[in-house]
Amino acid sequence: MIPKPYIMSCRSKYIFWWDVSIIMFAVINAITLPLEIAFLEELKQFSFLGPMTLLTTFIFIIDIIANFFTSFIFVSSGDEIFGLGMIAENYIYKGTFLADFISSIQLDGLYQSMTSEPNQYLVDFFKIVGMIKILRIRRISKIIGNSNQTQETKALFKVLNMVFILIVYIHIIACLLWKVFSIEKSWIPAVDFIYVESRIFDENTPFAKQYLSMCYHAIMVFGLNEVAPRSKNETIVVIVMMIVSAIANAFIFGEMAVLVLEMEKKDIEFQESIDNANTAMHSLEIPEKIQDDIREYLMSVNEYKTQQNEMKDFMSSISPSLKAKVCKYIFFVAIT
């Protein structure tokens, strides 16, 4: 399609830096939103959080509007689409419009402004719903995928991204655990079992101790270990958390295992070829001098062979129109 002046190209460097900015605000939300739900009183001393929330909401609303004027890549053909109708259809039905829209509305603030005596449970529920905006950190995967890096480097960045997602997940679980346990204040940490009571909920207990204790028990929940909920409500919440954690555990570590294997894929394939050659040469009783020459040859041509296979896979994966452009460029460079 022909580019239009009022449509921003998804390949533009400005869109890249805009996505980076959105990720930064999403990371800030990933830290502050769970803390606001669990440790609201402790955060009141930080006066900048209110304006920061309003700024984040404003930025996310602009992001929704910008997505309606940003092109996208049509996967089946590889073409960049600039049509407003197709962009809107792709964003609404195949993109993240619904989650972006819901998370951009301050539901808790809207509810409190409409009610003279707001129900605190509903306020907390709306705040939890507002954590959907954290999903914008998924753009990290988009930036990694679009980066001009090798397969191994991208795999490394993806592993680091999974580690970051794991940290955010533990942080969220920790804050939700504190919110649930602090309602009845009957829960006892494992370290205080021997005393049959705990001072973890006392007002003079440092915030750092409370938060770190919850992080420890959040890791226990993530690993499906005992955290000893006492009341019925605590037990129900912990059961749900453990079910979700079992799924998250399998996904995160399964994905990391695949990515680590992908990082070492070329080395593994090369080592297999060397092992096969060594086995064949040993069976044929080839002289040691010839064996050394063969190994040296295999090592010298390995990189070129890999490049040829990558070129073959690349040409077979793109559309005929893009293949023609690539061939035209290659031959033009060769001739000139």
C-alpha cells in the first residue's frame, strides 16, 4: 500500500522509542500498582505517585489513539498496511484494544467519585482490574522480535525477559498475599510458627520486613509449597494462586528451557556432525593425520554452511514479491 502522511510507519524509529516509553511506564505500573493495593498507607508519604498515575493514564490514552494511526505488517504477504480501516480492524479484533481501553480507565477513582461511601472491597477490586495495564510490558517481546540481532542474541534477550516477567509475577503475588492476610491478621509466617503468634502486622514493623516476608512466601506459592493459610478466605485465595502459579511455572521455565536450547542450537548441531565424523573415521580406521585434516575442514566450512542454510530458510519463508526485491538487490550489488 502507498504510505499516507497521517499514518505512522510501524518501522519508524519514533514508534520504536514510543514503545520503549510505554514499556517504561508499564514497568513503573508493575511496581507501584500492586504496592498501592497492599501497602497504601506506607505509600502515602510518596506524594509523586498521584501525579504519576494521572500522567501514566494520559500517556496510555494517547497510545490507544496512536495505535489507530500506526501501520502494521500483514503476516501472510509481508506488506505494510497503511489503510485506516484495516489498521482499526486489526487493532480492535486481533490486537490489544480491549485490554488497553479497560486499563486506561481509572475504575477505582471513577467509582469513588460517584459514591459518597465507597465499598473498600470494590475499590480494591477495581484496582486489581486496573493492573491489566501491566500487560503493556509484552511490547518487550515485540521489540526483541523486530530487533536486527542474531537468533542466539534474541534468545538471550528473551530469556532475560522471562526472568523479568518472573520477578514481576512474584512481586504481584507478594502484594496480593499481604492484602489477603492483612484482612484478618491471623496468619503466621513460617519463622514464627514456634511462637504461635506473629508481629508481622504490627504498625511498628518495618515495611521492608513485611514486603520481603511476602516475597519469600510468594516464591513458596510459586513453587507450590506450604504457606499455611488459616481462614477459609485465605485458603481459597492461596488455592487459586497455586493453580495459576502451576501454569505460570510450567510456562516460564518451559519457555526458558526452549530458549536456552535455541541459544546453543548451532553448537549442538555442529558437535553432532563432529561426533558423527569421529565415529565414522574410527570405524574406518582412518589415519590420525587424515582425521585431523577432516576435523579442521569441518570446522572451517561450518560457518559458511550455516550461512547457506540460513539464506535458504530465509528465501523460502518470504513472499514472492519480497523474494524478487531481495534477488534484485543481491544481483544489483554483485553487478556494480
